[in-house]
Amino acid sequence: MSAEEIARVCHEANRALQLVDGDPAPSRPWDDAPTWQRESAVAGVRNALAETHDPAAHHQAWVDAKAADGWTYGTTKDPEARTHPCMLPYDDLPANQRRKDVLFLSIVNSLTQ
């Protein structure tokens, strides 16, 4: 499978968790998701394949990439303002947000064995 195909699976699994958890702003389906979000998922897959197998390190790589793109912490996810409530250290995230990192890495691992 390509990195983009794996990213699609990760994105849809993340979206399903968002819906189950009652996220007020769940991601749109992959085909309707904005380009920046799809690119972020593909970058996450590539990072997981290259080096990041620890959920905390995976999350920090995501935070670093977002920060480099001008995103900061905010109580709501707002692509125009570039704020996101997960721009925190991994240990400060709620359990449901930490589960998304574990799930993401599990999917990448499962689909590349």
C-alpha cells in the first residue's frame, strides 16, 4: 500500500473515533477533507514508517510540523486562525486524543507488515 492509501485508512479511523467521542468538529471524509489535512496524514504515515513508533514522539512530530506551518494552541480547531486544541505535549492530551496517536501507529504497522 502507498503512504496515501494508508493515510486514508488512518484518517477515516480517526474520523470514526471523533464521531464516537462526540467531537464538535469531526474531520470530513478523506475525499472531502482539505488538502492540508490529507497532506498532514500522509506526512504522519511517512514519519511513522521512517522512525516514529512511539505515540508521544509521533504526536510531537505532528506538533512540530503544525508549529512550523504557523499553527498554535487554541481551544478550538480553526484552520483559518491556525489554532488546534491538540497543540500540547502528549502527556497533557485527554485520553481520547492520545488514543488517536496509538491507533494511527497501529494502522501503519498493520498495513506495512
